[in-house]
Amino acid sequence: MVNRDKIIGGLWGAIVGDALGVPVEFHSRAERKKDPVTGMRGEGTFNLPPGSWSDDSSLMLCTAEGLLDGFNLGNIGRLFVRWLKDGYWTPFGYAFDVGYTTAKSIKRMEGGIDPEFAGGTDERDNGNGSLMRILPVGIYLHSPVPELLNKVHKASSLTHRHPRSLMACGFYCLMAVSLLKGANPQDAYTYAIGQFKKHYTKCPYTYEFTHFERILSGAIASLPERKIKSSGYVIHTLEASLWCFLTTNSFPEAVLKAINLGEDTDTTGIVTGGLAGIYYGFETIPQEWLNAIVRKDDIAQLFEKYLAFRSEKD
């Protein structure tokens, strides 16, 4: 049976990573060098109080809730529409910082398009908008790899249906599942590489391998910081998050390293925080950071429901 501390750690670690990044989103790396983030702060980019989370966490929470009655894309899609229209699962009742590809896809679902086919498939539709919310799917399934990847791809496709985005989500969930089973960071990384190469052997996935070269080399951690980009492009986010996780030794160190890369700080934070939270566990997340999270009790209740349903599957 998977450790409860790891599951809750991953979910809360993601929320905390997002909230740490919100006030400095879009700031440059040079700005972070001058004024590094060391804890929860408020105001900043969106003029919000400390502990505020972004669309990243909103859609992750919608995904977690949408899984409570089983894997049903329609349920998740309806919650996404409620989020965009009505501010469901937002800190203050309204959606902000909404990505173009995500918004366009959700409006397609609202218009009646099957959720599995709502996501964009253009080269330009490879932002990190599905990677940022995919963790509950990986944790929920923990199933044979082909089934895991199939469901992860379907969940990504609500907003991001290009093969590159599907593969990025697949790699991330493979690594998360390995960590849940007790692997250390390097072994989980090696496992994800091996499974990735084994299961993405057909078109259109083989055409995308060139974009994953640095990740699949097994040496992403050896790159200097100047080689790591932290934009909203899905490959940049995955590389940056892996790099931060693999080159640090604690939850706080990993997420703060992610935030201080600058640029798309909330998403690099949520993706890194998910992995670090699983590996280091819930108890390692600083209590003052958790206490600052807006709607903390509401989130905790959802996570307890999610954990109860997830446990029934073991």
C-alpha cells in the first residue's frame, strides 16, 4: 500500500510550490538573484495576499475532485468549465492568469466538444497547462504502465492534445509513481527514462524524441543553471522541475530553487513541488507555508476525500 504521507505530500507540495511562485511570476531570473524568494510572500505580480494559488492549482483541484467518482473525462471537463465561468476552485471566486490554449479548449468543451478532443494539437499548443495539473491522475491510477499512460494522455487532452504534451505528462507521472513506490530521485528518474523509451515506440511519439533528448540522456542534473530555461513551454517546465528536484536535498530547497529560476514561477513551482512532496513527504513541508495557503481547510477536505477513494483502489 502506498504511503499516505507521500500522496498528501505530493498534492500539498504542488499547491505550496504554486503559491510560492505566484507573487513573482513573469519576473526575470536576474530579479530573483537580487531578491530571492525564501518563503511565502504576498502582493507582487497579481497583488494578492500570501498563500494565494493560481490557475495551476485550481485545475489540479478540479482534476482531483473529478476523479472521486472514477476516471471520467466528462466530470473533469465540467469542473474546468465551472472554474473558468464561475471561479470554482479559485482562491477568491474568480479565475486569473488563464492560459490561451487552456481557455480556448475549455470553451470548446462548454460548446459541446467531447472533452477528449477539446485540447489543441498545434505545435504552438505545447504550453505547460496540462503538465501543471496532471499529478492527481498519476497518483490515482498507479496501474500498469500502458493503462497509466493511456489515461494520462486522455486527461492531458482536455486542454493539450499535442503528442509532445502527452509525453511530457507521461514522463512526469511515471516518475511520480516510482517515487510513490519508494524509489529515490535518481532511481525514479532512471525508471521513467526506461519506461518512456519502452512505451513511446510508435508514431507520432517517435517524431517527438528529439525534444526530450536532454531528459532522456539521464544527465539533466549535470547541466549548469544557465542551460535550464523556465518559460511556459512544456519541455522547459519539465526539464527545470527535474533539474531542481534532482539537484537538491529537501522539499524547501527544491521548490525555492524552482521559484528562483524566474519566469513561469508558479508552474515550475507546482511541478517541482509535486515530485518533492512525494519523495520527502508531507511532514517536511514547512508549517508556516501550509498555514498561509488560502482556503486551506477546503483543500484539506478534498484531499481527504481523494485519499479515501484512492485507498479503496489498493
